[in-house]
Amino acid sequence: MASVIPVITPQNPRPYQVELLASAIAGNLIAHLPTGSGKTWVGAQLLLCYAQVFGKTPDRPQRVGVFLVPKLPLVRQQAVAVRQQTGLRVGTYSSKGRFDMWSAERWATELTTQDVAVCTPQTLLDALRHGLMRMEDLTVLVFDECHHVVGNDVYNCIMREFYAVWDIGTQGPIKPRILGLTASPLKRVSDSTESAEKCAAALAAVERTYDAPLGRLSRAAADAVEAVAVRPEEVTLLYEPSALARSLAAASVNDGGANAAALSDAEDLLATYGAFFLDRHGAVEGAAGSPPPRVTTHVAGGAFRSAVDRTVAYVVGVLGRLAGQLWADHLGAADATAAYAAEPDVTPKAATVRSALAIEFDRLGVAPPEGAGGAADAATAGVLVFVARRVTAWALAALLTAVATPADARIRVGYVVGHRGGGGGRRGGSGAVTADMSATAQRRTLDALRCGDLTTVVATSVLAEGVDARVGTVLLADGAPSPTAYVQMRGRARDRRARLVWLVPSPDEPSGEGVPGRTVATSIALAHQGAAMMERVPASEARRRGVGGAGASTAANRGGGHAPDLETAMAGMAIASDDGYGSTPDVGVSGPLPPPVPTVFSATTRARVNAHSSLCLLSRYTASLLSAAAARAGGQPPKPIWVVGPVDPSGPRSQAPFTATVMLPAAAAVRFGTCVTAPTAKGAKRLAALDACRRLYAAGALDEWMLPRDGYRAGLLPWHRG
């Protein structure tokens, strides 16, 4: 191959961007920069350089660079940025497009037409596991928000299952170039009690996982970062919690059963937004045995979809049957109805949010729709409100819309929540909240905020990372769960007039949620201290190591943490291309190999299913058993039956070790899978599913790509549409 010196696009990059790009060309790298400072440019230019030098060849037409983003709203945003900054052909891939239903032939055809694939990590992991894409065909792997690499996170699975176990004999002598991008290199710095030594050890673990050191900047480049970094002004607004909120917080309703998550969400709804979502007198009457209260959602013209209406009705309705007794106990039985009736439609917290929006619109110069100036400042005049719960996002958006007066014409509000229901817990969503928000709906809401059609968006953490919301103010209605979340949420405000507003109850008492005994004010202080530690520790570690960064990674694949200049790095890349892609010798795995994971492997396609992916594959196989006629008639796919328990049946149900058996539907090629023993119930269930997959593969029910052999009919069934 003739030497080709890559050419970056004709822009005006900042000094630190050029230094980081040179370092990334020289070897694997983790780029740590503040939000809004241009990390995406570094990743886009690295993809361009590799496309120019190690592009497609007749024998490798599927060679592509990959840009991974952790959230669905980021797929389109980053694809547009890479396409505009490089001119490359960019494809987008996520759960929205049902790419997990594509055949190997269709994937091969698609990859020959693209230079870069921007996708969610699960999409890439599924394609790699099923042999539909191969790691050796990936020239560059850019991990956006690369701090998501702990435990069984998908980023970690990709590196552990396909990068750390590289086989030089079958995959070639060189691995893909790795570039991590993040504003908060550590995900689990919970508070200031974490010592600097623990943070340094966690940072070293991240570097080992990515086989990459943290990038080191020169003094001039570091000064340039500080010059462009946006540090929002922080303001605290106090509000007086209502008597109803205090009563609910003291009682903390929980029936201990399947309705626990719904009760928790409903309790938060009623305490925060009061009578707006519940018929006042019906709740108190419900305590005496009357029918459940009527739910009233004051929403005009279909602002909620019907699925959201049903979800809110269910969540509030569950608590309605218990609320009367709760309030009677804590407000006094004789005065319960009167006390309830005295609650305002707009609680103090919601009223404070409303007042804060008015203050910020005055500060940012937002005009009513018919006035002048609103559109001109739309790029930075909006407000992004973060809340902890999905149902709260819907509720607050509906309330602000319903109680708006002519004086509130500037409050044009929408909401954004995740595209699928989360698990239980305060911040992870509720099992009762099952309505999804599609990627299209998320995009339309964000576009409306960016162009000024909306001035306020209420969102969960789905918009906390990476999203260029173009707002001037971020309001944290429920605080920040961690220093990492604080750094990311704060970074959504990128204007020089940016402001971060904290809502704090007064007096600030322990909420009973999160860390016991911790007040909101304490959480704010710990968020500040944790964020400062995340900046201080990486900088001190980079200075201590000097040129070359940590010595954990292999020299041939990593290079150093710092390169002298961009021209030298590009010239070195061109020289390496003379011997053809994959010529770099001596590539090994840094650090110890991860522990082996039980796997069913296809030697022909190198597809695999392991204990972590077996449950999903088994569910997909059983779904494929439903006939086309039954699917058209609205039938539901059959489900496997699980028996999980301790090995010793005479002992407690929670006593390890555990055993598991899965019984498959009658139409399945095999009838069961078993796990003799495992240290956890979840592990036993996974291993039983893996045993069932092994039996299905041996029986020919799974093909060489570890997919149901009946083709991809499941992709056409009703529950897979949309």
C-alpha cells in the first residue's frame, strides 16, 4: 500500500484538540475534557485519518470505524457531527431499527457502503456475539462517555469478550485503535469519602480495561481548555414542603409486594404535585371502603399518549386506595378531609419550579411566541429540568401546561424519558411505568427545544450525558444522585450565561431515600467535592507518570499518553500503512485475562452465546415458536417456565448455592436446560439458559450464527414492530 498522509478537515481546531488527536493516532487513548470542549471533534478526525490510511480494500470491503454512544438520543446527534466534520459515509444503528434481526449477508452489504458506524453498544455487542460483525474489521473504536465500563456494562462486555482475548493467529497482529471520550472518567465516585488512592486505583482499572492511558496535555493546551470550559453559575432555591409531603415522607407507604415500586412512584407524585393528579375527596372516602378514587389528569389535546395516560392512572390509583387511611392517621381522622381539601392544586415545590422558569426566562431574554427576540436566542435560552423518575417527568410537564396562564406564555414545555422501562428503585424507574418514549418522539422534542418551539424540557437522566441541548439553564428538581451525574447534568448548560439551579427543601431534612440521613445540602457539597476529585486525580496521575502514561498497556498498540505533534503522528501512520493494515507486531493483552465465561461457540462463524447473553437468546427462540397465523391473530409468544431455588431444599430460600431448571414450550426442539449449582440465583438461571441454548444448537434449532434456524420471522411479529 502506498504511503498516504491523512488530512484533517479545514477547521480551526484548538491546541488541546490537536494534541489529543496526535496522541490518539500514536496509540490508544482516553481523552478527558470538560463538556462542550470538543471531544467529538477528536473522535471524528481519528475516524477520518484511519479511513484515509486503512480504508476499505478488495479483500476487506467491510472495514469500518465505529463510534459508540451509550444513549439512543445520541446516535443521530453524533452521526450528524461525524458526517459534517469529516464528509465520511456514516450509518446509524440502534434498537430502533431492529438491526438484531438482520442476516449476516445484509450486514455485509451494509458495511461495504459505510465508512463509519455510529451505534449503541448493545447493537455492536449483539452483532459481534452472533458473528455478524468481526472485531478485526473495525479500524477504530470510539467510546463516547467511556466511564460506562464497570461491572457488566456493555462497554465492559465488548472489551472483555472481544478485545482482551484477541487471537493473533485468526484475527491478525493488530487490534482496533481505542479512543475513550469522557468529561467524568470515573463513574462510581459516590462522595468525598472516597480517598484519592481509591480514585487513582479506579482510574487505573479503567485504563487497563481500555488498554489505554489517560491523555496528557501540555501546559499551553491545558490553559486553552480552561479558557473554553463553561462553569455554570450555581444557585440554590428553597421551597417549603407541604404538610402532605411531610406526612407521606414520615409514613413511606410500602406494601412489601409487587406494588412497592408503583406505591413509591405514586407517593412521590402526590407529595410533589398534590391534588392535581388525584380526586381530593375520593382518596379519603376510599379509606372507608369506597371504590378507588377517580384519577383526573388535566391534559388538553392529547399531550399524553394513551399508554402514558393508563400508566399514570394505574400508578396513582394504586396509592389512592391506601392514601385516605394514611392521611387520616397522620393528619387526624376528624380533620383529614378538611386538611386534604386545603392542599393547593400547585404544591410549593411545583410553584418554585414555575417561579424559577420565569426568573430564568427574564434573565435569558425569552419572549412570548408572538414577541420579538424569542427565536433569535433559542439556541441558548431554554431550560432543561432534570427529575429522578419517569412518571415525574410526565407529571411536571402536564402540570406546567395545565396551570399556565397568559402570563406564562413563555413556558412551552415538553418531556423526554427513556425508550424502555427501567427496573425498580428511585432513579431507575418503576416496574409500573412501562410506556416507552420512542426515539422519534425524543428527537422531535429535542429539536423543538433547540429551535425555540419549546422553552422547557423535563427529562430523566436519559438526557444527562452527551446531549447538546443548547440551553442556558439546568434545573435539578430532585438533586444529583452522584458526582458523576452532577458533572454530566451541569454540562448540558454550555452558554457563557449558563446557570445551574438546585431545588432544596427548607428546612433541609433527610429525605429517607438514597443515603440514610443525608440532606440535599449535604448531597450538593459531596457532589462538588467528588467532581473536584475527578478533575484533580487524573491531572495528578498524568503529571506523575510523565510521557507515556501508565505502563499497563502494550507499547505496540497503545503508544504513549502524549505525542510530540500531529504531523509526526500522521507521518508515522502513513509509514505503517506501507506494510499493509495489521502489520504492527507484538500485540498482547495488558494485565491479567478476565476469568473465562461459559460459552457455546460456533467454529464456522465464530458466533458465541455466553451466560450473560443466554437469557436474551432463549427468549428470542421461544418467541420464534409462535406460528405466523397465531401472530396475525394477536397471540402471545410462549414463555419458558423457571424453577430456581437452593441446592438444599430444606434450608432457607436465600441460602447459596442455587440450582435452576428451565422448561421450554412443547414446540421447542429440546424441553429443558439445567444448572446443577451456582453461587447466586441469577447465575443459576443464566447457566440453565446457557445449557438450554447448548442443547438447541446441538439439535440444530440454532444456526451457525446462534440465531433461531427458522430465519428472522420473529422480526415481523407484532411485538417486535416499532
